[in-house]
Amino acid sequence: MKLQKIMAMLFMAATITCFTACSDDDDDDPIETEIAKDYTCKSNLENKFMPLGTYDTSDRTVQLKYADGKLGGTFETSIGNIAFEDIKVTKNADKYTISDDNGSIAVSMHGSGDAKSYVATLAGEVVNNELTATCKISMGGMGEWTVYFNNVPDFKKKYVGTLTMSSITCNDYAVLVSTPADGKVSVAFSEIAGGMATIAAFEFADVAYTENADGSVTLLKTDAATTVTVDGAEKNVGASALAGTIKDGVLEITLSDFKYGNMPMTFTIAFKSNK
């Protein structure tokens, strides 16, 4: 009788241990499976080497997929689809941080056939089922492309309007305000044509910006300077001040004492975008 009781107790202990082990296995499911789904994101695309013709804003789909113990992803962009493998995931409270800095991804350019590998990085997070991410791609002769998903301020955009400089008026003129970083932006101006000589496209970096209480943004940089290369020759471009505002979606900007290359005098450039 004692032997039967001992055997029964051992059987019950083994059964409890088995159930406990199974329960633990269920709890150990990888955290990646909790974020593997489709996301609809507001996408912004820019190319630092061609800032005035490649800007794009639209809703795009990001697919995070989990298979064979690894998280991967497909990112939809206007230049093609980007495929990541083995995305790293960490969890802190309700936030999931994702990243891939292995330096190789596949990009299927529209109409190009097979995907090619490029050097790239991915960084982002998922909070409350919303994905925020930035993907930077170095594509050799095509320059560096940056794709932003749900993380670009409203005032980062391409503005189209009217530029005036002395007797020159340029309609449908484009100015691009780049993505903010550390309280600064870059402001790129497209080619200015219509005078005795065409002024090549140029860009002023490190322009300070301030977001005001009324929702407007103030832009300011003194002693703005840069260089451009035209027909193999380098030209200096500068202004004593760049001052502007962005309010209700309209950009107004002034370049004081603007000088380009060997121009014998300086000019004031004024730009105002369309509503």
C-alpha cells in the first residue's frame, strides 16, 4: 500500500512538472511575433545628392514578417521595394526597438528586374502598434537615399512658389527644407535661370530653426556659405543672412547680400511658396 501511494505521488509530481514546462515554453515565444504585421505609414523619400527632384510623400506599406526564428521586413517606397532580413528587436515596456546595421539589403528598383544589394541601415520602433522608422541606403552613383516612415515633421518638405532677384522672377520655383536634426535644417535652392547667367542649384546647411507657440517655424542663419561645382570649376555661394518663416504651410525666405561666384555685386533674393 505504501508503495502504491509513493508511486501515485511521483506520478502527480511528474505530471505537474510537465504542465509547468509546457506553460513556460508558451511564455517564451519570441517578442518578434508580437510586431510581425502590416503597417500603413506616411512615407517621405529624399536623396541628398538630388534634393530638388526626388522628394516624395505618400502612404506606404511596411510588412514585418517572422519566420524560422527571425524577423524580416519589406518596405514599400516610390523607387522600389526594400527587403530586410534578420532585423534585431529589443523590448522595453511597451516599446519595441528594431534595427539592422549589417550593411546589406536588397532593393528592387521599379522596372529593374532582380533586386540588388546596397549598403544600408535601418532604425525604428513600434509603439502602440504604430511603426516609426528611418532607412538610409547608399546606392553608389545614385547617391544616398533616405526613407522616413511616420517620423518627419510637417515643415520638412519641398515648397514651390515664386522667387525674385533684382529684375529676375522665377515662377514654379522649388526650395527644399530638409529633415531637422539637432535644431538645424538644410535649405536647398533650385537653379535660378533668366538672368545673364544661370545660377546653379545650391544648398545652405546648419540653418537654425525654432518652432513657435503659434505653430509657425522661424529659420535663421548668418554668414551662410557653400560651394557648387559648374563645368568642373568650383564657385563660392554666400549670403550675409538667411531668414525665413513657415506658417500655415507657406514658406517665406530672404537671402540678404547674396553673391554667386564672381558676380560684381550682391543681390537680395526673396521667395514665397504657394498656399
